[in-house]
Amino acid sequence: MRSRFSSALGAWPHSPRALSLSTSLVLIFALAPCNVVAEVLRRFEVSDSIQMSAFTQDAIFSPDRRHFITVTQRGVLPQGVTETTLWLFESSAPKPTALARLSTIEAVRWESEGSAVLFLGRNGSEHRQLFRARLGDRAGANALTPPTQDVTHYAERAGTIAYFTGPAASADKAWWSVDPAAADIVAGTGQPLMHLLYPNYEKNHLSMPTTFEVWTVTAKGSAPVSAAATKKPLQVLGTSDVSGMEVSPDGRQLVALVHAERIPAQWARYEVPAGFGNRPFHPDAADSTPESRKNDYGRALQYVLIDLAEGTSHPLLNAPVADFRRGGAHGMAIAWSPDARHVAVSSTYLPLERKDSVTRPCELATVDVSTGKWACPDGRAKPPWLVSATQAAPLEISVRQSIEEPPVLVAKDTASGREHVILDPNPQLAGLDRGTASLYTWRDAHGRAITGGLARPPDFRSDRRYPLVIQTHGFRPRRFFRTGGGDTAVGGRALAARDIVVLQVDEPNDAYMGTWEEASENGTKIYLAAIDQLAREGVIDSTKVGITGYSRMGFYVAKAIADAPDRFAAAVVANADPGSLIGYYSYIDYILPTYASAAADLFAGAPPYGEGLQKWLERAPGLRTERIRAPVLISAADPQHLISLWGLYAPLRDQHKPVELQYIRSGQHNLTKPLHQLAHQEMLVDWFDFWLNRHEEPSSEKRPQYERWRKLAGSVPAASR
């Protein structure tokens, strides 16, 4: 039990009366029950994790360096909403002022003249609107775009704001299997299963190539850019999660990153780096259409030049960008010369028409927008206008945090070197017993040093052996340990508060990746080595070990509990494919042409046909469920994951093994909605507490789940208890 005393004897005055009083108080303290003198701090809970504020934006200084901004975000309970705050500071006296509060705030930037801040935000709507918050305006942020538009990207210069607007967002329709607007009869050959089952799924997927309209905002309001050829709003094929666009200094032109309209045959000569999602550029088929190309996630991206006044668009370079994995490039750099004659773009291949053309990418290319001439200068030959001449900031602003200390915003005076905290967004944590967290290292059978974070319960005792929960993937050693790598399949400090040691693992990413040995060599064997070391150190009870993971690591968890069934007493698998035939077949024609074959390589090393089927029977967890002993909580946060996880749930259910299914119909791959996070993490923490500690929370609302779990416990073979 932790105690905090308000005074110390050495601070008291040394008069005879004071001495007598102090002696009496000491005797009273010595004779009094412990609860009279001790303040017991409340332990960290799931709700505390959700309501913690996190910094989501690095500090950005105004053009004149007199102000800077940052952004924090937190969940609000019991309302179940997200609150995002845009904070404004004066550099001379940095005290926080809330400039705007909305559901979400993203893509924050200063307006070029420096008296206002622009950002994309949601204010109780699914659509992102473009907002402007003026300094000194107490009215808050003003929307510059209508609520019927979903703004995906924007840029501003010289009083002109250009933006892309996509199809109306409608998350509630994403999983409609019956849509009056959908065709009743379709040619389904070559179409992904999820798009056939849920016609609106594609429209709501952030990484899907989508048709955007180009609009502008001026002093007169917002209006579409009229295409010169059709007189309709100018359109481009883009992706919601791909960023990169800049307006020219004169406000007449725009360079943006979009999907290529066509892939010429000569692009196959480019040297494409190896990696997940990367593949050679294949020329367009003769029968390809803009609609069919929308299903191609590996589509090449390229920079285009848009004339906002004339309504025209054409490639800036007849070449793709160099980074186009899955959703495409993020944060690609674009810079205009002050006279608007030249533009520099980063990470792009160069056209192959010239004799001196190379197939390697150029780190930074410059283009004359009037002639189309380009160059790839080295660092010493960069044009003068690319050299930043911005005024140095009087302060260095940073977020200070560690695995043990929550984040705070710190200002450091560049002249004196003095620093102090200017914003603590989580003062409520001072009244909580959070336990402790620290770095932890061990070695696997290959001698590789593995790093993780070890969270110990409050009042940790070295003479006690605790249950252990292994959380897979996502360890960040320089961030405060709250839940883990995200908010799905993790409990973090809330688990530790239930007297469970938590190990957050940072799995290696090496030569085993993409092979059927990956989950064993980079997963199971690493977890078992950690269990053995913690047991030797007297920290844990090796018979009470749980493991949890989602996405790719959910497969790792399924693999571990099937390959080493006697080492795990409970498990959670969320939003993953456990290596089942159902999941594999759902990947046919899904995302990339190679997606299904990559899954087969990962699950078993071969497709499930002929001799390959025997490898699946020997290696794939979804076909080896008879080996699993651990009670498994399966959590699916949308219909797609429910389909893939059915390949683990149904066999366990069919064999009368202890399995629980949690289904969140309108969730996300990594949960973001506070009420979804609360329901998911609460059940996960209760699940491990029940199976590892045999403890039940007294809440009447949780009585039904414990009734189900007690019945499941009765079905566990005696040797597995």
C-alpha cells in the first residue's frame, strides 16, 4: 500500500511544546490503523487510458515566429466522443490558449500571411471541413467549406486556397449488404469478395483510389475549378491518405500528388525497391478503364500540375513517384520558387526520354513549369530559392515523455538553455497509482537481443510471482506506456492494475518476414524466451501466461497458442486472419494481385492445394485448432474481420473449447471511437483477469459475461487449468 504524508518531523519547529506535540502525534500515528495515515491512490483503469490527452501535432511556429500552435486529443466518457484542442501560444510568454475545439483536428498549417490557422476538422459530422481560426478571434474557428463536402487535402498561398473534395462520407452505410443504389446483377469476376458483399465498402476505404473534385476558396467563397474541356468540376484520381499539394506564390497553379492516369510500357524499366506492396510497373491493359483502375492499390502516383485559372491538369513529370507502397507516399515535399516559374518535388523517378535518364529515383527534382525542363541537382547545386531563410525561433518546443512519464509540452530558451513545462494536458494522472514501466531486454534462441517494455503492478513485490500478459507489436520506448502499440488487443497499465505483469514486445523485422517461419522465429520463440527469463528471475508464474495481438500479430498469437499450447493460459486475437482457409479465400482479387499468394507464403509456405494442403495442415493455425488449449477471446471490429476470424472461432466453438466472440460492427482496424475502445479493452482486461487470476469484477453490468465464462471454464480439460 502506497502512502503519502503531508509533513515531515524535520520541518516542524523545535520548541518544547512543538516537540511534545510531535511526540504525541508520532505515538498516535504508530497506534492508529493504517487507513488513518495513508492515502490510497486509485489504480489506473481503462477509462483513464481513453481519457488521456495525447499530442497529435508537433509545434508549428507562425511565419514571424511570434506564435506557435500544437494539438491534443482525448476521449470523453461517458459521452463517448473525441475532443481535439488546437492550442495557441505566444513565443514571448508561452501560456496555452485554446484556439479551437472540435471532434477532430488535422492537417494544421499557418495561413501564409500568419494571422490565422487553417486545418481540417470534424464538428459532429463524418465530413471533414476546412476551418480557419484567426488569432484573437474569440468566436472560434469558422468553416470555409460546406458541411456536405468531405475535404481530403488542401493548400493555401496568396489568399487562394485549393482543396480536394471526395465522395460524401457515410460510415453507417459502409457495411450495407443491401443498398438500393447498388446493381442487383453484376459481373463479379475479378472483384474482391468484400466489394461484392458490401457495395459501399470501397467508397469508405481511405486507401482506395477515389475521384476527387478540385475546388478553391477565395474572398468570394468556395467554388469548383471548371475543367476547360467539359466545363464541369475538374477531377483527379487521388487517395485520401496520400498527402502532398502546394499552391504557387501567385495563387494560379497547384502541384499535387495523385494517381497516374496511365502507366506507359517504359515504366517497367524503373528500379522498384523490394518490400510489401511494391511491385514492378505493369503497363495498362488495353481494356483498362478509370473504374477498373480504382481497384488497384499498387497504382503508381505522380505529381501533376493543375492550372486553377484555366482548369487544366497534366503530369509535371512523365514519371511516377518513388514511394507508392499500398496507399502511396506520405508527406511528399513540394516547394515553389518565389517567382512561380520553378517547382521542386521529392522522391520521384525521372522521365526516360533523355539519353542521360536513369532508372533510379531522384531525391529532389526541379522543374521549369513553363517549359517542362527538369534537373536532379545534388546538394551543392540546389537553387538558392530552396534554401530556407526563415527566422530562427526564440524557443525550442518539444514533447517530453518517457515510458514511465506522461507527455508534457516543454519550452527551451535557445539563448539561456533554460526549459520549463508550458502545458501538462493530463494533470488528473497525478492522483492515480499507475504502477511502473521500464525497458526490458532478453535474447532468443538465435542470440538476438529483443527489447520490450515491462509494466509492473502497483505495490509490486519481489517475493511474489505474478501472471504475465504478452502484448505483441508496437513497443515505443520513448513514449509513455499507456496501453501498448495502439488501442486494439491491448490493456497496458489497466492490465497491470489487476496485478498482472505486462510485457510489450518489439518483434524483429528481418529475413524471416514473409515466410512461413516468420510467426515462429519472430514470434513464438521470442515470447517463450521472455517467459523463461522472467520465470528464472522470479517475476512471473510461467503457468499463468496470456498473449494478445491484432492484425499481423493476431496471426502470431494464433500460431503461438497452436504451436506451444501448454505455455499459454489465455489469449486474445483481434482484427486478424488466424491462418485459415476462409481468410485466405477472401484475399482472392483483394488489394494487390499478389495479396493472396503473400498470405499463403506467410501461413504455410504454399497455396492450399495438392502437396501444399499438407503444409497447411502442418503449419497453419486455422487448421490446427485441435491443439489449442488456451481460452481465446476473439474480437472483430467490422464484417471483414468477422469473416476472417470465423476461421478460428467456428472450429473452437465446434470442438466445445472455451472461446468468446466480441463483435463491433462499425469499428476500425485499430479502434478509435472511445466507446468501442472502452468495451473492447474492458472485456480484454476482464478476460485475462478471470483466466489468470480467477477474479471477477463486482459490477452488475458484467454479470452476464462472467456467467458465460464460468460455463467455459467448466469445459476446460483438467490438464489445461
